[in-house]
Amino acid sequence: MQKLTATLGLIMALGLAGCGGDQKAPEEPEGPMENAGEEVDEAAEETGEAAEEAVDETDEAVEDAADKTEDAADDMQEETDDGDAE
């Protein structure tokens, strides 16, 4: 009976020891495919940011051109109106 108790005690002690401590698995080193995937993700993000910036710059240029066109049309209208009065 003492052997059985000792054996069960040993099994329980080993089981509890296995449950304790740091449960994190060691990190595996990144492989070449994971590195390549990260590089593709970074490139896609940079491309998206560059595209957004280009769209913003184009939008500003179009707005500036529209303002200049409107100003020129107003100037032409004023010249035409001034010419009719004389």
C-alpha cells in the first residue's frame, strides 16, 4: 500500500510540476516566406500611402485650376460689362 501511495504521490508531483512555470512556447524564428510576406505588406502599405498623397495633391491642383478659371471668367465678364457701358 505504501508503494501505491508513493507512486501516486510521485505521479501527482510530476503532474503539478508540469503544469507550473512559464506556459509560453519558445518563439520560432521567422522563415524566409514570413519575411517576404512582411516585406510585401510594408510595400503595399507604402504604395497605398503614396497613392493617397498623390490623390490629395491632384485634388488640390484641380481646385486651384478651377479657381483660376473662375477668376479668369469673372475678369472676362467684367471687361465685357465695362465695354457695353461705353
